[in-house]
Amino acid sequence: MRALAALLLATALSGCGFAEQCLLHSNEEFARGLVKRLAQEGISSEARKDKGGVCFARRHAQRVIAIDEDLKKHFYSVAIYLPDECREKAMVEWASRSGLDFGVSEPAKFGGRTKGKILHLYSLSAEQVEANKKKRMEAPYKSCSPPGGAR
């Protein structure tokens, strides 16, 4: 088990310099969230596109891995389905006005077209997941779809 953990750590971490390491992340929003979370935990880091991830002092490697794993549980936990452009516009305006950390993405396509998009309220912790769930319930509802769903 330790050998597997060491192999995973070696795969996930690449050298960014002698005194620092980088945790590889292809998603810029997640990397930005990890930098914020590490700052909250007192660990200095920065998202580096040239290194493909988040770089930090090597002495914090174990803590960073643990924080990264915890963040993966929470970051995308709160989402709102956006069935049409009208709802998307209204929700993006609401989230921006509310000062929320959010992003809009298209769902994965499985065998055909997708309809709508997803607005994620990014959460850095379990506590923030609960706060974002409350905010989601307060979000205004607006849809341009006519009754019956016909367009």
C-alpha cells in the first residue's frame, strides 16, 4: 500500500525547482480554488500554467495532498441546471451580483446532443458547501421556455 501511495505521489507531483513541487491539475478553476484553500491553511502556493498545476514549498507536500483530496470532495458539490440561455443569463447575473465564486460548463455529451448548461458554485470546504446550498435555494428562478416546453 505504501508503494502505491508513493507511486501516486510521484506521478502527481512534478519538480518545479529544488525547493518546490507542483501538483498537476488541468482544470484552471480547480487550481485557483486549491491556491485559495492552501492560503486559508497558511500554505503559500501559486497556479503555474507553465508547470501545469499548483506549485508550493516541498516541505508542505503531505499537507497539500491531503487538502487537495479534501477539496475534490467539495469543489463541484453545488450546482444549478440551466436549461436555456435566459436562465443562464439570469443566474450568471445573480451569482456575479452576489459575489459568488462560480463557473458555467456544458455537461458531458453521451451519445448525442446535450441540452442546457451547469452553473457550479465553487466550494472550498464542507461548511462552504452548506452555505452555497442555502444560497442556491435563494437564487431567482427564471426560464424563457414557453409552457409545455415547445420552442
